[in-house]
Amino acid sequence: MKIITFVIIGMACAMMLLSVACSPKQKRDPNLIGEWKSTADGSKLNITDKSFMMTSDSPEPEDYFVKGDTIYTSFEGNLPYTKYAIKHLDAHQLKLFTPDSTLVEFTK
């Protein structure tokens, strides 16, 4: 009886882990991906499926994820995350609040 209980508990834990591991990935907004150019100083922002690169900060691409209306970036998975808040996003215009609370406007 004891062995059956442990087997059932083990199978339930395995099913829970598999359901979390196999859940679908969060989809990114297709309007966000692309090459953006700043209207103020001409700096470029390049966003792909896996990287976020702003030429004014550093030429190295950073990993990123989007949660709500905020973009979180990190260089090679290091903490802390750098936060960029999205104020406005459509197919041709992007307005971001940078970490120092400056509004930067980009166009495609």
C-alpha cells in the first residue's frame, strides 16, 4: 500500500512538471520586431525574436522578454534586468521610457 501511494504521488509530480515544461511560449507582438530609428538623435534600435540592441547604449545584443507593457533586457542572462516601458506601439511608431525615465520615440 505504501509503494502505491509513492508511485501515485511521483506520477502526479511528473505530470505537473511536464505540463509546465511543455506549455506554449509567450508570443511577442509582431509590431515590436524590426529595426527602429530614433527621431531625436538617429540612434538605432534593433529588436529580433531573441535579441534587443540599442546602438546608443552598447553595440552588444541583449536577451529580452516582454511582460505586459514592459521590456526587460539582460546581457547574457545577468541580473539586474534593464526595464524599458512601452508607452505607444503600432506598426510604424514606438515610444519607450528608458531606465532613466526619458521618453524616446522611434520610427520604422
